[in-house]
Amino acid sequence: MKHIALLLFALVVFTTAQARKSPHGENFKLECTICHNTENWNKIKPTGFNHNKTKFPLVGQHKTTDCRSCHKSLDFKIQDRNCSACHTDIHQGTVGRDCGRCHTPNSWIVTKTRQMHQQAGFALVGEHASADCSRCHANASIRRFDNIRSDCYSCHQYQYEATKKPNHRATGFGTDCQRCHNMTGRSWNSIGNGFDHNMYMPLTGAHKTADCTVCHNDNYSQDEKANLSTKLNCKDCHSLSNKQLAKYPAHTTKFSKYDCGECHNTTSWSAGVKFKQHDGWGKIYSGKHRGRWNRCFDCHTNNSTYQATCTKCHDFSTGRLP
């Protein structure tokens, strides 16, 4: 009987020790009744354990997820908190392992596409705001978002090559599209402010609002590969018609050797005409003649010789200006 009593005592001690050893790990200190109840050990109290006090608060869809969906092992210490531990990476590693950059626990649907592109250095503005993702991300249909080039030419090479007015390739335009075009516009015709036209020809007066194609047309030879920066003479754009030549015949004789800009300005061809070299022959911008005339024709005849007729103003019998 003595041996049987000792055996029963040892069995009780062993059973008690086994019962006290938690299946959730040796260092798990919480009382069992916080999560379990005595009626059914496998039935977990829905409001028992406060998961929000851990390093992984339950928000969004995680609130209603079955515990065993994440906790494959009852030893909670070995649980991986990374999204990829539970969720298959359908992007195949092309966007990294931090799912929270794009997704939220509420839904896998991405709602901050613009913000993501802004952070990546390529803001979705203008026409890009409504563009089909697959036009840039070729593998978007299979949820792959591999790194792609963000320069305009990499996507818009076709437009660059196909443009004929002016011919971008023949005239030597670079492939930095933003120098001329505006990304915030709704089409390629939205002109940007990036191109520094002052390097070639400052845009002043009426040139500020002129359509680029008025000067940059398709008249440049494919063989010459002409550079637009060499086309700086007014006559290249402003040749006089036969009607205008008949009205101002001296342009083909007396003034043919002068550049248009020596008399005219970019604001208006007719207003503010000044021939500053005139003071070398007769002072009209200084001295007594200053401010005494309004048009060249006040003194000159309007013919091919463009002779001055001083008697229009001067009475040489008195030698005084009227």
C-alpha cells in the first residue's frame, strides 16, 4: 500500500506540473481565464485578450480574422508581424515587402495612387492623372510594378519621332521634353516655361504670345539638319509681300542692307519706328528736330529713292522751323 500511495502522489505532481506548463510558451504569464472559460477550453472569449496592447493592434479586417489564421503555432512569441508572413506577395517582390506603403488593413484596394507617385518623384498631374496604368507599367495586368524610367522620352518616343512641325529629330531638339512642354497640361500643345529661349532669341513684344509653329515650321531641310538657333534674322519670318513692297518700295533699295530690327521693334511693325543711325546724317532724335516729326514720310518721299524733302517743314527764306 505504501508503494501505491507514493506512485499516486508522483502521478499527481507530474500531472499538476504538466497542467501548469502553458502551450503558449514558457514565458507566457497571463491567466488562462482571460481568454478561456471552464465550460469549453477551445472556445475563446471574444473580449478577453486585448490585442491592441501588443505591438500589433487589430484594426480593419484584422478585427474579425480568426486567431489561428495568423497564429499557426500556439507559441505566440514566434509570430512574424510582417504582412508577407500571412499574405502572399502577388507583386512578386517588385514593390518591396512593406505592404503598408500602398495598402491598409481596411482593404487591399489602393486609394492613394497620387500620393505614392508623388513620393516616388513622379507626380501624376495633367494628362497623367487619368492615364491607364498599364500604358507605363507594362506588367500591371499581372500585378508586377517593376522599376521603370521616369523621363518623358522613354514613354513618348513615338510622339517625338512623329512630330513634323517642327521636325524634332531633323532640327536637333533634345529629348528633355519638359524644356518646352508642360506636364500639367492636357496635351502636348500646352507650352511649358522650361525652355530658355533667351539663349537664342529673347521673346519680347508680340513674340511672347506668338504660336511657336509660326516661326518653327517645317521649312528646314532634312539633309541640312538645320539648327533652329541659326535662324535669327527677321526676314526669315517676316518677308514682305508684293503688296507691301509696292506700298514701301524703299525696302528693296535704300533699306535692303539693314536688318528689320534697326528700325522696327517686336511690339509693332508700324508703331515706334526708329532709325537711330539717322543722327549720323541729320539729327532727328536730338537737337531742334527732336520730337518734331511723327512719321518718316513727314520728311521723306515714299519712293524707291526715299529722298528727304526739307521744304515740307522749312521755310529757307527765314531759316526757322515752323
